[in-house]
Amino acid sequence: MAITQRMDLRQAQSLVMTPQLQQAIKLLELSNQELTAYVEQELEQNPLLERGEDERAAAGEESGRLASMEALASDPTDAPSPDRLVDSSEYVQSGTMGDERQSPLDTDYDNLYNTAEDRSAERGGETSGAADSGFGDAWTSGGSGGRTDFSDSEFGIEQTLSKPETLREHLERQLYLDIHEPTERLIGLQLIDMLDDAGYLSGDLASLAERLGCSIAEIEAVLGRLQQFDPCGVFARNLAECLALQLKERNRLDPAMQVLLENLELLAKHDRHQLMKLCGIDAEDLADMVSEIRALNPKPGASFETADVQAIVPDIMVWRRQDGSWQVELNAEQLPRLLVNQQYHARVLPKTQSKAEKDYLNERLATANWLVKTLHQRATTILKVATEIVRQQEAFFLHGVQHLRPLIRRDIAEAIGMHESTVSRVTTNKFMATQRGVFELRYFFTAAIQGSDGQAAHSAEAVRQRIKELIDTEAPADILSDDRLVTILQGQGVDIARRTVAKYRESLRISSSVQRRREKALRSA
């Protein structure tokens, strides 16, 4: 049989992910902050998108609400109707557990892309957007006295507030006051640059000496002076040196204490017998020395940290009604509110001169309508998943973590008729505010541990909490080993292995029974 080349025409069906579909998938897993950044970027790029204003929405509430829903349900590529604003705030913002009603746009879009999604390896996306800002001319001279005038629109009162002093600024101020020789100041500035956030010296002095062209002795001489700066303990190269500097300041660095600092690993293990032998002291002296060490600051530079702490903003609010049912509601304050200005599009389109301009306006309109529709679908999907989680974990909300039932994402997906990957995206970086605190949605998904009767009836998180409670309530004279914990849990109907107990105990950062026995003996000494 001869091997020849030929051309064949074959027809086949395949599901291809469009760029907009890929972007919709990415929007689903964004956090509130990431979504806000993405929306801000779209507002800068799309002239047909506007930020929703409460006053404008109130003025057109009666006439615009029906038109908004019609526009959302329509095809974005259809010819627009003039004098109409499409508002992205038409979300399904709340739901009742067990409510099967769906909005007109609840078309289960995840079924459209999940098959293709399983074949695609693309993940992530650019979600950041930034806008430049400046103060402008905030100062104007006036009068013969050179009086300064502040413009309210350009210079806010918050910009006149003083900022906290950083660790570097605090040390540099002391450096210029105490050290006057230029070479030593240069070495001191280089050593300040080598400090980490805790105030420890990170880096090799030999490399610094080679780079500056001086001897290690000169660097160590400057370092010795810098180690006398405030806060006490700064410029230490390790924990032992940091504690030694603070004890030296208090005139408490005697030979016994020096030996104790050289054996901090034994102190961490609470091996007091070996420590007493090495230091040549009795139990009472050891207890006093340990108390002195505990009063020291192991991170002297940490008090100068000025990093802003980002508070967790919940996406879903859950509370119990008076009739005993559960109210599940989206946090409306965190939902981006967008308007599609179709009036502007209808006014400008007839005035365009070229086909490229018309295509640009139509493409921007389609993109704006798609974004509004996608934001609505995202909010609806999050609400459906959260409502089902509350329904299946009702015992947790009523009685606490010990009643958290085993749950996997497939259970939620099957209950609401969505793909498991959709549920996985929804539960990423989403938080729920409840009467028991704020929890990430992933918290409610835990593996199952078999009961003594062979049935999967215990949540791994509930078992982990039970282990913690048993250890917290153990008596100093009766420390529970991992084997004892296994016996107790099996007596409570939990079929668990010793290695699993050890893994859960370590995840809770609880030391072993030997360590806990030493700790409690040291406290009672």
C-alpha cells in the first residue's frame, strides 16, 4: 500500500472558550478587593461605563428598573434602545434557605464553560488597576506676612497628620547624634540597611567589609556602639545575643545566665534538669531566670512596624430570623455598582464618521453590557452557594464547631445543579459573617472521619476541635498522650488512628505529651 499525502475535510463539534467566557470564569474567583480593582480599570477604559450614584439611581428608580432588567436579559450585541441606563445593582442580594426561586438571568452559565474549562489550563488573570493622583499646588502665598492658604479641594486635613516614626528613622537619628566620624557613620548606615523588621542584623559582616574596603574589626567596633541604641536588643545577630544585650542593660548577665542563653534549645524543650546541671543552679534559681527571660522582648524592632492591617470584609451576611429560619444576604456595600450609559451611545453613534469609530462604540457597548450581566451572575452564584452551605451546616450555626458535618464541594454542586469547579471558585477568597464569627467559605468543607459503626459521621474539623478541648482540660498530673487521645475518641464513637491524632495536634501547634508535662511542671515549680 502506497503512502501518499492528501487533504481531507472533516466536520466536528467542539466547545471553545471565548475570551469573554474565560474572563467570566476569572471574575468568579476574585475577592472583593480584586473585583473592585478590575472594575476601576474597566471604568477607565470604557467611556460607556459609569459609576452608579445613589442620587441618580433614586431619580430614575421607577422608570429605570424595568428597563435595566430587560437590558440585562437581552443579547448584548442587539441594537441598543436610546434613553436607557443599565444598572449593575439589580442583583439578587438576599435569599432564604430552601428558596428555589431564580432570577431571569439565572441561566446556570457554569454549564456552558465547565466542559471546556476542564480541557483548559489557563488560570489567573490581570485584575489590578491604578490611577495616578497628586496634590497639585497646595500652597499659595498671600499678604505681606507670607500667610499660607490651604485649598480644601487639593489638600485634605488627613494629609497634615504626622506619620509614625520608622525603625530606620529612629536609628538614623541616634546615629547622627552619637557618631560624628564620617567613616563610622557610613558603616552605621550600611548596618541599618541590613536590619530586618524585627531589628535583627541579617547579612555577612565580612562581605560588608569587602564592599566598603575596611576591616571587620572596624565594622564590629561600630556595631558594638549601635547595639547600645534604643530599642535595647537591636542589631543582634541571633536571639541569644538579643536577649544578652537586654540582660546586660539590666546588669543581669551573670555566668549562669550566659550558659542558659547558650542552651536556649534546652529551654524550648523544657529540659530543666539538664539546664540546672549546666548552669549549676537549683530549681528555684532556674524559675527566676526563666521569668526574667520571658520579660524580655525577642523582637525589639517589631514595635516600629507600620504595615497596614487589612480587615476582612465579609461577602455574605448570615443571621437567624425570629421564626428560626436563616437569612442569607450579600454584602451590598461591597458590590460594585455600574451604569451603562446607552443615552451617550445613541447620541454619539450617528455622529461617527468612520466604520472603525462605529465598531469601537458598538464593541464598548457590548463589553459594558457583558460586564453588568457577568457581575449579576457572579452575585447570584455566590448567593446560591452560600445559601446551600448554611442549609447543610445548620447544626454548626446552632450549636458550634463540634457539630460541623463532613462536607465536600461535590455535595454543594449537586444540590444546586452546578459544576464542582464553579463551587470551588466561589468559595475561594469569599468570607461569611455569622453570629459565631467571620469564616472563609472553605472552612465549611471538611473531610469525613468514620465512626466506630463504620459510617462517615464526623467532621475532621470537629474532631480537631475535640482534641484541643481534651488537651486544654487535662490535669497537670494526668497528661494525655496520643494513644490516650485515640482511646478517648474511640470511646466517643470516632474511629481514628494515632498518626491522625498526632497530625491534628501538630496542626493546632500543640506540643507532645512529654513537652506539655515539662511545661506544666516548670509552671508549678
